[in-house]
Amino acid sequence: MNPAGLVRKALVQRVRARFNDLDRGERPVDRSTNALFAPDSVAWRVHGDVTSMMVGGIAALLVEMLHPLALGGVWDHSNVAADMPGRLRRTARFIALTTFGERSAATAAIARVASIHKQVQGTLPDGRAYRADDPALLAWIHVAGSLSFLDGWIRYGEPDLSLADQDRYFAEVAQIARLLGADPVPETRAHAEALVARFRPELVADDRTAAFRRLILDAPAPSLAEAPLQRLLMAAAVDLMPDWARSMHSLRAPLLMRPAVRGATRGMAGTLRWAFGGGVR
């Protein structure tokens, strides 16, 4: 194998190890022509790019957990403090299964998550009750995540993505949100942004959100070699967040470093697309 081939193989193996728990027998999700979405869907384009999805996923978590009911379920019913990488990996695998996997595998994954949601309920320190299967709460998680993934793809993959294709993306992923029990579910970008605006008065930044933010942004890298890349992804995620969400988290936009952050992240995205021949599983 030539040097370029060796580099490509090493990159693919490193990324697949990050997104699949090989010790538990997980393997990359095979792309199926019988998936929930067609191969020419916008969802395949958006969800198939590893760099923009990592950036969007980190930004999504930071935005989603500003809702105290959403954070309550994660805080009280998961080992997020000890296993943030595992949570990110499981989320990425769920997205891969429901986007690219064979239809029966995708619906089984959705059913498993919905079953877990039914068991997650509790009470916040202020006395408010929460349930992970609350349709409105599921709608918040869906819309905050979908906007982050889409905006990550626009910034680092397809900056000229048409509004029609953006609307098509929301119409496509709406079916997963509905199968999980979310309501209301946006089917256009305008509807998604309006829904976020409706939720904003419910969002809170407090000691718990600050602790969660530190768990994400200060998480140790898997190795010294990966530490600079992880710092870059975190900076790109903070940069991707809406101004209002960044302000609630007391995070500064990296104005002076923005060109360097975006340029380096685009470089990472291009390198990984080269390694995977255009996509990742």
C-alpha cells in the first residue's frame, strides 16, 4: 500500500474507533438502499460528514442542556460525568443507524430509545417534574439538534445549501422526531427557528448548566495526539452556537481566532472526506 493509502487507512480506523465501541462488538453502520431516507436525501449529505456532525453535535448538547428539564433527565439518569465520550458516541451511532441503516434496524433503534425515555422521570431541585418522553421536551431536543447539525454542514460542507434543501432536511428528519413522540415537529427552517424562539423563555443558565458545560468543553482527550484536534472541535462548536446560547453559557465568540478556527476545521473536514471517499459511517 502506498503512503497515501496508509494515511487514509489510519484515519478511517481512528474515526471508526471513536464512533464504534469495538470492545462491545460494534461495527460501522452499513449504508442501505432500504433506509428511512433515500441515498439522495439531504439527511444523507448532512449526517454523512464526520467533522460537521462532531462540531454540530457538541454545539447541540450545549444548547439542548440550557433547558432545565432536559438537563435534569441527563443529570439524574446517566453517568454523563464519567462517560461524556460514550454519550456522544451513542448519539452518533443512533443518528447513523436511523439515517443510513436498514429500515428495520432504524425503527428498532428508535423503539429502544423511546423505551428508555419512558423510564426517565424525576423532579428538579425547584420541585418541577420532568419526563424524558414529554412530547414538548422531545421537540426541543429535536429542533436544537437538527439546527446545529444543519448549520454545521452549511458552514463546513455546503455553504451554498439552498433554503429549499434546508426545508427538505427538516421535512425528512421530522419522521424520526415523530416516531420518538415529539410534538410539535418543524418541517421547515422557518418553523424550526420559530419553535426555538418559543422555547427560549424556558431556558436557564445556572450552576448545573455550568457544570455540564465544563464536562463537555474540558473533557480529556483520548490521547495527547488527539488533544489539539479536540480543542479545535470545541472551539468550532462554541463558534457555531447561536449568539444568545453562547451568551447564556458565558462563552465568548472566538472573534480574533475565528478565521483560524474555521480554516483549520475546514481543513480537517476536507482531510476526513478524502479518507472516507466522501462520507463516513
